[in-house]
Amino acid sequence: MNPIEIRKATLSDLEAIQKISTQTFIETFAAVNTPENIANYVKDSFNSQQLTAELNNVNSQFYLATSDNEILGYLKINFGDAQTEMINKNALEVHRIYVSQAFHGKNVGQLLIDEVKKMALQTGVDYIWLGVWEENHRALRFYTKNGFVEFDKHVFTLGNEQQTDLLMQFVINKE
């Protein structure tokens, strides 16, 4: 595999983002959720209208991880009022890090989280935060390894089911 490049996504990447979002969400969660709940989430969260609004939001940014013109995964971050929960105005939310299953263990997620940490330093936020499903053990290990610590939890509704997301944060050392 050639080197992995990370570039900021634009509206012209809409279809590619839809495709990788749908694929990775299904790969990650279909085995442990009902087909109806998965289908509804994909329909509501990854439709053209929703993703266009997210891509056009000045307080949200998408970054694609690519190699040989293939999209391996992506990152979506939110600032200010784009955050899914207003925990702190001066924080950066990692809304999604989605990596195609075929590229797990190939350093894609690590490059994306490193990019987030760089952006956090550049923008002067106090910390990075994210929500991760308590049953997504692979993701929990990854974030813990990267210095994130649990500070709260919230309910994530997937269709007719309520699940618990652990809220994790990484405090930016500004020295």
C-alpha cells in the first residue's frame, strides 16, 4: 500500500463520504443491531441532504484518508455550535472516525487522530472529546491508548433502542 494521505474533504466528495459512511457503519454495527435500526440510521444520517448540510457547516470539517485514490476512512470534527452536545464552547468534538474494515490495523485511525491533535493545538481548544459506544471495545482501546479518558456518558438512540455512549476527552497540554 502506498503512503496514506489526509486531505480536507469538500462538497465534491459527498458521494464518497456517503459510501464509506454507510459501509463502515454497517461493518461495525450490523452484527449487534437490528437490520431496521441500521437501515434507518444510515437513511437518516448519511442521506445527501444531511451530509450536504454537514459539509457546508462552517463549524464542521471532514478529512479523508486516501491511498492510491482509494478512500480508506474519514474524520469529521465539530467546533462551537456544531458539536452534538454543548459541553464546552472551546472544545473540539471528534464526531466520526470511520475506517473501512479492510484497513483496520493499517495505521489509518492513528493518522486521523494525530491530525485531530494537531488541529486542536492550532485552534487553541482546551480539549478534544468524543462519544463511543460502550460495546465498541476496539474503539475504546484505541482511544484509551491515545490518551483519552472517560468523563461522562450519554444515551445514543439507534432506532428503537437506547445505547450508552461513553464520553471521552483528551486535554490539550498548551505548554
